[in-house]
Amino acid sequence: MVAVHRATADEPWQVYADQTVNAGSLTNGTGSIDLQPLRKGQYAFAKISGAIGLPEKEGGAFILFPVPTDDRLTARFDAPLSQLALLDVIAADGRLMMRSTLGAGNSTAALDVSSVPSGSYVLRASTVQGDVLGARAFSIAR
């Protein structure tokens, strides 16, 4: 689930570039989507299909720091992105714990992982079309 936006009814829907999806509880379907900043226009929710699973080996054109982390994680790409990227925090059992976005033209994302429990995770970066840009392991220790 993602938020989509269009400035006017004449424009096509686009995945909103500045959002963080917090998975919440998987037993009752709760969660939240944070949009910062809000822009004028129309909003809706949409399902997207994306990459399922992880690449066989870790890698990609980005680094993560600090690892381990306690509440903030930074992903820095080698070059500015040419399109919107989805940044998924995935638990060891495959659950999506959090989704954030990084807009085209940006190369650094600061992720607030304070609501994600301590443990081992993978940050997977992919395009909205599902092409995996890379994946890196990290841990949260408090």
C-alpha cells in the first residue's frame, strides 16, 4: 500500500515521493503512512506490485550507516537516482516492517527506524516497477 498524488484531476497518479509506510500489526491490519510535506492536490491509496524476496547476494550502489543502529539509518547511493526508489526494511522472516521513498535526483535517505524492534534486517532498494537496485543487511540494537 502506498500513497499516490496528483496536483490536478487532469494529471496521472504518481507514487508520492515523500512517504514512509509503517507496517504496524500484521494480525489486525493496522499501520500508518506518514506524508511529509503535504502538497496541494488529490491523494489516494494504491496497491503496488514490486520485488518479492531479496537478491541472492547483498550489494548495490548504496551504503548504510551507522550499522548497527538504534533509531536513525542513512542510505547513501553512489549517484543521484534517476527515478523514485522504494526503500523497504525487511525482517529476517520476510515481513515488510517499513517502507520509505527516495525521490528522483536524491542520493541520500535518512530513515527513522525507532519504531522497528531490535533485530536483524535487510534494506532493499527497488524501483516502483519492481527492479531491485540493491540490498544491504543491518541490525538494530537498543
